[in-house]
Amino acid sequence: MTAMPLLGPLAAAAPAAAAEPRPLVRASGLTKRFVTGGSWFPSRRRVLTAVDDVSFAVMPGETLGLVGESGCGKSTLGRCLTRLHDLSGGRLEFDGRDIGALPMRRMRPLRAELQMVFQDPHASLNPRRRIGDLLAEPLRVHRLASPSEIEARIAELLASVELPADFSRRYPHELSGGQRQRIGIARALALRPKLIVADEPVSALDVSVQAQIVNLFCDLRDRFNLTYVFIAHDLAVVRQISTRVAVMYLGAIVEIGDVDAIFEAPRHPYTAALLDAIPEPHLGARKARSARLPGKEPPSPANIPAGCRFEPRCARARDRCRKERPRLEAKDGGTLAACHFPL
Amino acid sequence: MPAEPLLQIRDLSVAFRTERGLVRAVEGVSLDVEAGRVLGLVGESGSGKTQTLLSILGLILDPNAVLSGSVRLDGEELVGMPHRRLRRIRGARAAMIFQDPMTALTPVHTVGWQIVEQIRAHSSLSKRAARDKAVALLAECGIPDPARVVERYPHELSGGMRQRVVIAMAVSCEPRLIVADEPTTALDVTVQAQILALLDRLRRDHGTGIVFVTHDLGVVSEIADTVAVMYAGRIVESGPVQALFAAPRHPYTHGLFNSIPPLRGPRPARLTGIPGLPPSRGAPEAGCAFAPRCAYAFAPCAARPPLVPEGGSRVACFLPRETKQGFRRAGEIAA
């Protein structure tokens, strides 16, 4: 195998192409707010903006890596994309259809096309049912296979995630973490989706098993023409699998661009600090650090700064950053960054 | 008498009696930690790294555990030491940091109260002096506004702040040894970098020896001086970090490096990784535990390979020297 299949979709998604293909997902001004507390004392009610006015597009065949620290809103954004959360504002288009405000009943048939894989497959597999039943369930619900076809389809699904057919007789507790995640992926594949949103799908696995699952994600993408939104806090994994990367901070995308541009020449100080903080085993030595963040706590999403949201932790912050919120715009180097004074 | 290292573990074995027979969680582990040095103990789930760590402080309390071997701290044997005496060592001369800081913190008292209790259990400081010391410790651990944080309850603090509080507690009695079980695994990378810098400062300023258990080879390269890689209850390779990272000699260590995607340089089309699954039931009775997953396994692997010196490290593998020298770190092109 060469590197070409990995890089192929990237070239196809270059914005300069004359006949620009239609994005599979287009989010504009996507916002999700939660109201917390105040069930007894309404005065204590607080509004928490988990996803704040986020706009981006995902082209067919692309893998968009969504990275950021805990609480940055990356999982909430993933759940908004699959409409597991209702949106508080903004538009969401999937395959040309506006799905941002579809009622659940009309959303249902679309669910086959946009599936989700979760971090903990143990929590999403019913322990009392055999693997075969768990894989048959989505097929029955969406009437995608007649009873006579189901068995063959299950064997096919197990084969596509590299598990033997006799696994259909087993129960989830008999499987290892990696095998359970394979079942989680097979379940998402069952409905032949166009988009898979994977939320930290490898972070609970041992490194040797993690590599197998990352490879599997890449193989399946090429085989079934899948588009991924891949959410992870592990930047090395995201770099391996993604064609584009979006970096989130306090509910907003602060930088988005081509995977190589983001990793080699980040323009936003937060992206740089994040990359700087990762220990690298392949260096074989202590990493020289330049952009270490001050020990300050990140502000909470209930209290987002009025200016640049990264300003309180940013070494480059100036007066303008406190007053004026930077917009996500093109910087030379190929990425879009929300920063007045990019690197 | 020749100088003995701060911590000396010799031939440590931990087994558990279960309904399905004896499970060998740790088998024949020998390790040394010098004062002011950091040992990184690496392994995947079920490799026995946590059981090794717990047995250092006599924290394996399961009545079905069978423990043998020797653990000496400053020349004093800890295996078989009565609990009453162990309690005086724990917290004072050797402290532990867990992955989840809430393991070590009670939710019903302020963090100040908890640090003061810890200090007063092992010293004769007055309440007021202990409290001043708690504030100073929190400041040293990089907590902003420590005088206010001592009044807080653990639930009011973030994960990174809680872990700093636990570290402040661990160092409060100036222990000679800190054993840390995945202390940064649950934290964000930016916070992890701060905690690692903090531990590094502690060992430099106070000469504390640290045993740092992790599954993350990147963290090891950041903080450790020496590293021991465990697989199925045994050490398969150990040595100085630079030597071992520059040229891993054991196929398992090599496989671990190949499982981690590089952060710079060309991206491999596929990660080489390691086929199969880590064993879940401890060390096998005979043979090399890694052989079933090893691409290089050959006839001699049916016997158990001893851990022997080779190229600055120690390796438990029968493969010829030349084969092992051919192992390269993934992403090396980048360097």
C-alpha cells in the first residue's frame, strides 16, 4: 500500500477546483446552548454555550479531525451534526438537505446515512443480547434486509471489521475492548452510511490495539467511500487519519485547515501551544518547548471572554484582543485562523 | 557496604489465587531507582505495571494475593513489614499519586484540611504552621491563589488542580520516593505538560526518586531517566531512556513504537502496530509471553527468555543480536 489512498480525497477537496463538489455537511453559525442549574432556584440558572457560532463544511471523502481539550465542545458539536442534540441556532445541511430543524420523526430515515461511533462501545452494546442480534437490529429497524438476508449481511459486516463470523453468537462481555469497538463500527456500517461521526473511538484502547482500529478506519473509508468527522484529543491519531483538521477552543473553531498545514505551520497560538504540549516518543528525548501555556485555568464556557476567547491564556495577546473578537479567516499558509496576530 | 539505590526491587512476584487457578500478575521483576531519578514503567493493560507499583508500598490487600521477592527502600525491607510500621513509611518516606485524584481526596473536607491532616500525621507541626506549609506547598505546585484554594472542596476544582493538590499532599512530608500510577492520563495535554514539569522540578530540588507508571511512551521520553517495559507480568526490556528509545531491542517495544502515529514527518500509509491482543491472564507458565503476537517468533521461544544485558539495555528475547539491531523507531526519518 502506498500513501496515495490517504491523500487522494484531500486533492479532490481542494477549494480551487472549478466545478466545486457539493459539501456533504455544511454548518453555518451552528450554536448549542445548555441551561444548567436553577431547577430549584431560577436565579441560579446559567446559560452555557458549548458550541458557539461554528461554521465549516465537510466534503465527500474527506476526514475532518476535530481536536481540542476536554470541555471545548468537540463532542457536543459531533452530537449536533448527527442531531443527537437539537440545535440552539444556526443552519445544518446534510447532503444538500437542511436538517437543522427537522423533527425527530422526519430525521429518522436520514439516520441511516449519518451514523455515530462512540468512545466506549461497552456502554452502547446491550449486554443481554448476542452480537448477531445487535448487528441485526439496525437492519430490521430500517428494513434494509429481509429476514433471509440478515444472516449473510451480518457475516459480511463482521468480515468487514475483520472478525470471524462465529462472533455473532457471542455476548459483548466476551469480547476485548478492541473487538467491542469493531462491533461498534460494524453497527455503524450496517446501514451503509455516507457520514460517520466518531467520538474518541480509540482513546480507551491500548496503543497496540489502537493502531489496528486506526488502520481499520482508514481501510473502511477507502472501501465504502465514507466521510468521517473524527473527534479525538490525541493529535497524533488525528494527524494519521485526517485530511483536514479543526481545532476547537471554548466552543469555537479557532483554526481549521489542511492536516499538514495545521501540524507543520499552525497560525493560531492555541494550536501551536497544543502541539507543543504533546510529548513525542519518536524524538527519543525531552522536547524543547517554546509556547508553554501559563498555568491559568481555561475560562469556563459559562463565561466566555468578550474579545478573543484565548486571550487570557495567550502570550501574544494585546489590547485589541481584549476588545474585538477575531473572525475565522484565511491566513497565508493555507489555514483559516481566528487570531488578530497570528504566528 | 556498597551504596544501595534508594529503591531496590529484587525478583518481585505477585500472583492471585482464583477459581481458575493461579494468575501470575507480576513475575520476577527487579528494578532500581536512584535518588533524584525517574523510572518510567511502561505497559499495556494487564501487563502488571500497576500491581508492581502497589506492591512497593504494600498496598495489595487482597487475601488471595501471593507476594514474594524483596522491596528495599533506603536499605529497609518492606515486604513482610507489619502494617503498623508500613503506615509510618507511607506518606512520610514514600508517597503515592493515583490516576484519579479523587481516590486520594475526600469530598467532605476542604483541601486545606486534608493537607494539614497529612502533615500533622507525620510531624509535630502546630495546626497553624501546618496550614502555612499547606499554602506554601500549593503555591509550589503551581496553584494560583493558594490561600483561597485551601478553603475549597475538591469538587470545586478542575481535574488538573485536584491532581496538583494530590501532588502537594504527596510531597508535604518530603518523601524520598514518589510512586505515581498514570498521574497525567486523565488530564489534557497542556495540563499534563505542567504536571510533568512540576514533578521534574521536585526531583531536581528535593532529590526525590520517582517511579512513574504510564502506557504513554511520549510521557516516558519527557520525564524518565530509565525505562522498564512490561508485558504479561514480566520486564521484557529495560535500560536508559536514550539508549532504549534510540534502538529498541525487543520486538514488543519495537511494536509499541510502530503503533504510535508520528507527530511530524511523513505519515505511514498504515500503522504497523502489533497483531492480536495483549494477554489478559498474566504470565504464561512457560515460554515467551509475546511469542503468539511476534512476527519473529521461532523455535527457541518455547522456553522463557532471560533478561540479559545487550547494547546498554537489558532484553528478554532469544532473537539474534543482528535482527534486534535492525529494529528502527517509526518516524525516525523525521529526526
